[in-house]
Amino acid sequence: MKTIKNQEFGGERPLYASHDLYLEQVIINPGESSLKETSAIEAVRCEFKGKYPFWESRDFTVRDCIFREGARSALWYSRGCRMYDTLVEAPKMFRRIEDVVLERVRIPNAQETFWDCKGIRLTDVEVDKGDYLFMHSSDIVIEHYRQQGNYSFQYARNVEIRNAVIDSKDAFWESEAVTVYDSYINGEYLAWYAKDLRLVRCRVGGTQPLCYCNNLVLEDCTFDADADLAFEYSSVRADLRGHVPSIKNPRTGSIVADSIGEIILDNNIKAPGDCDIRVR
């Protein structure tokens, strides 16, 4: 494996089509496509300032690095990415990537990140300003995760999340086969049109959650005081703890809670309109 240490590169494609390359304390200055069409790259304590460094790359590791804002759209159309202990300041990262692992990574400007990706594993990751995270992505496993940013996980499939704090309006819209354990999900209009969503020991905040859902399951979950008008037009099986502010026109299934503030069943309810709602 060739080694490059303590050097700077810039401009157009300085390390294009490199293979079996170890980079340490290397600075990639403004320019484009510095490591495009590469494989078996390991970057340690490097700083990326130029656009599009890892496009069409295979089997690469990034450790203890920084992606500055100028390194936007840095990781697209690639496969086999391992990223550890790294700060990602650039937006629009991780598009059309397969098999990506992040551990102890911070992404403070995560707009439009993780689009159309497959095979994502995140551990101890924190993201901010993360509007439209994970759109159209699938096969995702997340643990010990904090997120601020709206419209996350739209159209995502096959997702498992544990021990997370997700602050996101319109999270999980039209998602499919998502399970969330031991997490707090706060934001308006949670998971509308979701299919096969399961929440276990979760806390839910925000108005009008979980409407238009199909095969929705909640186990030992709690609702914040602002999580009102829940379950409209959903098929649901819910075992809830504590107080639920209000429930409106669930389509079918069963809901049990310790207490319920208001149950709204009006002429707009959809067939079969037979949801069993009761106080424990």
C-alpha cells in the first residue's frame, strides 16, 4: 500500500483512480473529484476542503478527519464506506451509497443527506439542520443517535432505530417496515401514511401523530401533552402508558391507555370504523 503523509493537493482530480493508498494528515484543498474512481483508500487525520472527493469509490475508510463546508456532496455513488470519529461540516453528503458505517460522527449541517442509500449502520452519530435525511433509503440500523431536522426518513424502508432522540416534523412519512425502540420522537404529523411502523417504549410529541397509517403498532409508549388528534384514519394496535390528549377517527384495530382526554368519532370516520378504544 502506498503512503502519502503531510502533503496538500488541490485542483482537478489530483489523486484520481488511486488504489491501495494510505493518506495521513493530508489536506485536499479546493478543487473537484480528488479521489474519484478509487478503491482501498484509508484516510487518517485528513482535511477535505474541495468538492466531490469520494465519487465512484469502493472500500474506503475515513478516520479522525474533517470535511469542511466546501467539501459538499463528498460521498456519492460509492460502496463500502467506513467512517469513524469524524466531523462532517458539509451538506448533501452520502447519496446513492451502499454499505456505509458511521461511528462517533458529527454532522452539524446535514441537509439533504443519506438520499437513495442502502445498507446504513450508524452508532453514536449526531446530526443537526438535517432536513430530508434518509429520503428513499433502505436497510438502516441506528443506535445512540441524536437528530434535529425536518422531513426525515421519508419513503425509507427496513429501518431499525434504538436509543434515539429525533426532533423532526413529518418524520417517517410513507415509510415502510420501521421499528423504533426506547426513543423520543418529537415533531408534528409523525409518520403519516406509514406502513408496518412499530414503536416500542417510545415517547411521542407533536400534534396529529400517526395518521393514515397501515398496520401501526405501539407497545408501552407515552404521549406528550401536545400529541393530540392521534391515529386519524389509521389501522392500529396500541398499548399506551399515561395520558393520551385526544384520539380522532381511527379506522380499525385497538387502543388502550391509562387515560384519554377526548375521543372524537364523527361522521368523517372511514370504514370499517370499528377500533376498540378503552381506558385501562
